[in-house]
Amino acid sequence: MTKSRFHLFDKGHNILESLAIVAKNITVPGFTMGLVGAIFSASIGVALIMLVAKQGKLSDAVAVSWLLAAFVFAGLATMIIALYTREPIVIAWSIPGALIVGKYLQMGGNIYDAAGAYIMIAVNLPLESVSHN
């Protein structure tokens, strides 16, 4: 009988080797297309988050912090996972989630409870899908 071990992720690639492959294969047209796509997707997200933050009566500092978390951390996670798996896996914040947070804030909720619930859902969803496989 073999001993079975639970693995959340498959063994991935070396991130530094993946970076070397990216550096070797990057082109100006490819970089430009990626940059245009990133600017386009970010512009929609910025408008949405700022609208939700305004409707929820959040301060500018909290709204900017939300933008930082949504884009910087999601971008870093996307780069790390894409380099690790060598697959185009995108980690993104949720548009419906942002709208739900906005509605919760409009109903008198506070940003700290909303952020805590958002984080707990994000942590538990992947674990829930793994446990049923």
C-alpha cells in the first residue's frame, strides 16, 4: 500500500528559469499589447472601485488603499503563479464582489467587516473546491 499525500498545488517550475524564458522571448509588440490590455482593464476597475467607494462614503485614503490592494497584489499574485506554472493564470479581484461590498457599505456596514468577509471568502473558496475533489 502506498502512502498518499495531499498536495494543494502540482510541482511547478523554477520562477527564475521562467523569468529567463520571458526575458529571452519578450518583444516590443507583445509588451505593447500587454500594456494596452492592462491599462484598459485597470481603467474600468479604477472607475468601478472609486464609484463604489464614493457611494459607501469611504475616505480617499481608504479608496486608494483598496485600489492598491486590488491591482498591486492581484498583479503580483498573477505574475508569481504564471511564472510558477508557465500557464496564463490570472488572479483578479471580483467585480460582483466589489459591488456587493458597495451595497453593504450603503446599508450602513463598515469597511473593516466587509474586508474581513471578503478575505475569509477568498481563503475558503479554494479550500472548499479542493475538499470535494
